[in-house]
Amino acid sequence: MRASWRTLKASALALVGILAVPAGVAVPAPAEDAAAQEVRCAWPGVVRPSRLNIAFPETNATYWMMPYRVGEGERLVVDGTYPSARFTSLTVYDAKGSPIDSLADYEIAPSRGSKNPFAVPDAGTNPDQHRYRVTVQPGAAVGAGDNTLAATKDSAASGLGWLVLRIYVPAEASDPTGGVPLPALSRQREGSNPSAIPTCSRAGAAQGPDGPVAEELRELVKDNAPPGGFEGCGESTVEAPGFAIPNKVGGLFPNPYNKYLCSPLAHESGRIAVIRGQAPTFPNTGEGQSVLDKTQLRYWSICQNQWQLPYPASSCAADFQTALDKDRRYTYVVSTKQDRPANATEDNGVTWIDWGPTNVNSVLLFRNMLPARDFAHAVQDVPSGQDPATVMDAYYPTVTYCTKTAFAEGGPDACPAS
């Protein structure tokens, strides 16, 4: 029986911010300028901390980006295979990075003769029987279903935008695509055969971290972030940290299936940050569990990020990487290697997170993905303007500063939250 996940079509933070199609990237184009805009390859933009570290990426996920331009009567066809992973999705954004339409893994209907392993328990393990086809087309209504994604807002007959493929926690960490090829893309005009778009080589310059697309993305994040960039975490400050719903963020693509809390931090020598809370249950796919198993969240994590453009991630700890005590409570210590207390180890029930650069302020992000319908303490349940602690109860993470010495001598109980 499939898990009962709540689909959420809004969020505060996410992937990367680009407000125009990169000038050096050719995209699917209307017939009248197809020659000038001939497509070189599909999925030319790849975002992950070890490759292109911009805009608060999750270290356990990879984001592939495809710019497109579709005219009246055209569509972009996506022929894919469900990956072996914790989560995947296809999301369409307009040229300004605003979400238009999205399909999470369990919402994508399989092709004839295939089954969706994110939706049914008897899907088997043969990738050849895990196929799907999704079309991205203008003029379609948002949320129309039938594996159709609206390419334009307000059902406009033509336009440009971005298609983003996300994959979280692949079965093999060394294979970010989840053991399957990237979806094949083709452009199709009404009444004609599809025109295939060759997939970029992973080792090619077009996809590389030093390639033209990567450089364009960095510049676009830098140029299009609002004055002051990421605007903060409620009323929390670096001297009085506390988790809150993020303030308005511009120039970043929102992930429709995540919601976040954030807390600012400032480094001082000998000082650490301690985060504690109740851990939601999750499907530990690395240990053989299925995403169809009944759990409270599909995924959660906490990440330490630099509070400066282009907002790189320093270190993350996901649910499956987090030490828990007998009551399923977690304790994180965020510090430099030099300030790490000797007892901040997994054997002592503590998960250590590297502070990263100390010459800039940082921001912690606590992610919640796809809460189950009967779980009422997720970030997604916090009404606008309400203190998240009153809704999340024990699942609300607390954060406090502490000295390395105090933690080393008394453990986390020596560092009570204020």
C-alpha cells in the first residue's frame, strides 16, 4: 500500500536562482528560429556541492537543469526510468525562477507495461519495466495530470523556462542518477516526428563545473539575488540564533516538496553550536526500507551553509546519517575541526557537522520533505506568522551556542537551549 504523502506546491527555499536562459546555451526553439537556437545537448546544468556549489544545495542530492523554449504547437518530451533513490521529481520553472508545475515520483504514471516503484509495492527491480513519459507543453493547465507539465504560466501558447530533475539519496552514492540513464529529451512539433536532443556527456565541458553553463549560473545567482541577498530567518540573529521560517528569498528556485527552517550562526573561536530535537521517522532506503513504508517524512536533513553569494553548502547530515538516542532524539554539534569536542562522536550519540569557512556568517537549514498525512508536526504544518515551535512540538529543533570545554566536560546537557 503506497505511503500517504502530502503534496505541497509552495516553499521558501531551494535549488538555484537564474532569471534568464543562459546566453551560451542553445535551447529547444520555435520553428522560426530553430537554426539560431539549435540544441547542443540535454541537461547542461548540474548542481551539487561537489560540482557546482551554489544556492544552498543538499549534499545528498543532485539537480539537473534544462533550459527550454517552446512555441505554439510544440512540446518537450521526457522519456525516463524511475531511479533507485529516496526521491525524484520533475519541476518546471519560468524564466524568472518561479515554479509553474511539478510532478513528484509517486505522481508520475508509468508507461504501458511498466510499474512505478514509488507508487506500488510489486513494481519489481527491472529498470526496463520502470519506464515513464512526461510531456512539457505550453497551453496546458497547471496540475492537469496525465503526465503533462505546463510549460508556461496562465496556459500561454509559447514561452521559455527551465525543467529541473532532482534525485535525492541514490541507492549508490557514487551514481547520482540512481542506476539509470538521465531521461532522454526530444522536441516534438504537432504532426511531426520527435527530434532527439543528445544528452550532454558527464565529462564534457558543457556540464563541467568550469563550463560556460556553470559560469553563467554563478553570475545569474550573483546578479539576480535581491539587495542583501538571502534576507534571514524570522527575527533570529547571529548572536541570538533560533530556527524560524525563512524570510523572503529571491533568485532561488523553490522545491515544491520541501519546506525549511533556518537559523543564522556566527563563528567565534572555542564556541560551538548545538542542535537538538526529536527525529521524525523516514524510509531508510539504504538499509532496505521502501519509500512505501509508513513513516512521518520522506526525507529530512540539516545543512550548514555560507551566508554569502553564491550561498554554497559547507556540510550536511541527512536523516540516515544522524545518530539517535534510545528516544529517537538527535544532537548535532556544528564546529570547526579544531573546536570539535572529543565526545562529539557517533558513539556518544552526537552527529558532528563541519562549520566550514569561519570568515563569513553561516545559516543552518532544516529540511522537511513530503510529510505523511497523519503527521501534524512538520515544517509544512506551520501557518504563516506562527511560531514553529508551537506546531512542531518536540520535532522543533533548538539551537544554542556553547563552549567546546563545557560540552567536552558535560555533554549536550551542559549546553541547554535558551
